[in-house]
Amino acid sequence: MVEQLQCESVYEDPAPYSQGRIHDGTVYLAGLDPVDEAGELVGDDIEAQTTQTLRNVEQLLTAADSSCSNIVSVTAYLIDRDDFSGFNRAFASFLPDPKPARTTVVVDELVTHARIELQVIAAQS
């Protein structure tokens, strides 16, 4: 059985997709941006945007009976290669050890005009 994951404290996008889905003890989160619950982009720099995005991840994982320590894999999309070190600093300070597997891709643009988007897969607790 596949469950839909919805968390009211994380912004709700009007686009036709779920914030996340849970299947067989695995949590799959849609791409998350540095947007607050009012739908406003947070922060101008990569570290602030990474931290806000990870807060959104954390809130959704909590709603799914999981946590950041259960993250298995992260795909990160950055719009600027020069943001990589700032992204790493925020990522390392927010997430516990051992860190999840990760892929980082530099793209031309993101739909929300953010500097970062994260897609996460985690195990339930």
C-alpha cells in the first residue's frame, strides 16, 4: 500500500504532485525548495537556502514517522557550481553522521528561482 505524505507546516504547491509518498517503510520526498509555509522563498545565499530546504525535509520526515538520521539518499540540484562549498557547509552542519549517499547536479534554472532543490529518500523509523 502506498500512502500520501502531506505536512501542513511545509508549503503546499498548487502543482499536481504529492509532497511525498510512503511505500513499504520507505519515504520518498518530492523535490523541496527553500520556501517557508507561506510559500515565500527564504534567504539569498546558498547556506540559508540549504538550511531552509533541510528544515522542510525534516518536517516532512517527522510527519512520516522518520527523521534526518534515516535519510538514505539525497539528490541535490544547484544553479551555481560556486555554491558547492556553501552547500556542503550547511548540509554537513544540519545532517547527522553518517551522512546519506548524495548526488549533486548543477542545472541552469529551477522552477521556483531558488538556488537549490533537494529530493530525498529515507527509511521510516
